[in-house]
Amino acid sequence: MTDAVLVDTNIILDVTGADPHWLDWSRDQMCQYQGRLWINPLIYAELCYQAETIDAVDSIVAMLGLQYVDLPKEALFWAAKSFQLYRQRGGTKSAPLADFFIGAHAQVVGCHLLTRDPSRYRSYFPHVPLICP
């Protein structure tokens, strides 16, 4: 197991958007794990949604001390298998959600996942150690 912590997008947005309910908790968690915080391509893409430029996203990544790490192929495989299980359980989405890639990434590399939305991760990646409220 690695000591890295994969940071879910909602945590980053809490901090950058100064969410009135979640800012303190999310900021405190990020401070606690500073130097060990990772993001992957899906998290980066989600951050791009509200950004005007790539430089703006890269500034956020640098300011928060986030390390960009690519997804291993094994994580892509497990994301697809988890999505398959989701569909078998009656899930209605037609393409895998970012959470499947994020959860699979944490599972494959053996790291913690910092999120405030643990339900899907608990359902499809029960062995991933979660840091959540």
C-alpha cells in the first residue's frame, strides 16, 4: 500500500470554491495529508469543467500541492468491471462515471481516497480505505 491519498474532485472544489459547509473539513483534510495528495486524469478533467484555461487548472493543482498521476491499465480494467456490476444492479448510466475510474485507481495502487461522497466507493470498491466525514 502506498501512503498517497487520491483526492476526489468534490474536496478540491470545496476548497477552491470556499464551500460554506465543507470548506473547513476539506481544507483540514488536505492539510493533514499535504505532500501525499494525488489526482488523476478524471479528477483533472472534472476541474477543467469550470475553468477558463488549462493554466488556471494547473495553478490550482500547484497551489494545492497536488501530484498528477496517470491511471494504470489495471485500474481501467477494474473501472469497467465495476461499471458492469453497476449496470447489473440496475444502474441507468450508459457510460462509466468518473467515480468508477477514481475508485479503481485507489484500489489498484493501494492508496486512501479522500472524499465526502463515499456511497458509490463503498458499494463498488469496498476495500479502498476512505477518508470521509
